[in-house]
Amino acid sequence: MQPFRSEIRNSPSQSTIKIYLTDSDLDEKIKKHLEHFSEIESIEIAESMEQNRGDESITILLKNDVDINKVKAAIDSSLWWYFEEDLVDE
């Protein structure tokens, strides 16, 4: 099972990136990990009401004029690195 899944969510007001973690106990750690991205305006942890999703999700709001696809790819890469390092440390 993969440790996370990310999706781009388009809305009329602002596109976001949603991250669903397999282990929701890691939400705060992952939020802190993502705070170093300069393209991110804010990060919110919320209960997920969506079907077939985790209990919680992390919503990432990006600054204006940012390429959401590039930021998502960078976030995904950073999270894979994070989880690989975490598994090595155990």
C-alpha cells in the first residue's frame, strides 16, 4: 500500500492539491515537512467527506501564477523521499 496519494483539484476560485495519507497520524508531520515550499500559500488539514478517501486530507493552496503541475511533481518527489527516509530510520 502506498503511503500517500495526491490529486490536483480544480475549482473556479483556486486550484489546490489534496494529499491523502495512509496514516492520518502523520498529517501534522507532513504539513510541517511541506512548509518549506515557497510556492505554497497555506496548508490546511481537514476531515475528508469524500467517498473512498482517508478520514483526513491535507489541502495545499498555492500562490498565484504558480505552475500547479510542477509544484505537485515536486511535492510528490519530496514526499517519496520523506517516506523512504522514514522507512530507513525504523
